[in-house]
Amino acid sequence: MHTDTTPKEKPTGDGNPTAGHTDTQTVPNPANTDKVFHSLRAAYALHGHTLHRTDPNDGAVTYWAERWGLVRYLPTIDTARRFLEQIGGRL
């Protein structure tokens, strides 16, 4: 038996995004920075280092890595990523 109904198809593309979703981030979201920091901290721990940062509520955030009592100052999160690559890690 033949029916002239079309199959139920889902639309392609993203014509109806979820509430609060944006494709490009226009306003910096501190939660994303926290997620990146905690991911970096975990990656550092896998390589025997600890990663710390100053309190974001106190102003500009700086980072430092520690291992065997030695400290390496990392002024930005990008330098923290680069140092992770130097010690053999990656995200």
C-alpha cells in the first residue's frame, strides 16, 4: 500500500537555538575561565605540578605553577597553557 506522506524530518541547521545560547561569545563569561583553569589544573597534576591562581575578586588574575618547592610565575592563562606544553602536557 502506498501513502503520500512525507517522513518526519528534523530541520537542518540551528534555526531554533536553546535559551541563552549564542554562537559567539560577546561578553566574557567568568564561568568559562573557571572551567579552563580547572582543566589546566588537572592537566598539571597529571604531570606532577600544581597550578594556582590569585583570587579573581581581587583584580587581575595571575597564575603560578609549583613543583618540588620551585615556583614558576605565569602572568596569563595563555602562558600557563604554553608552560603545560613545555612540561609535556596538553589539554
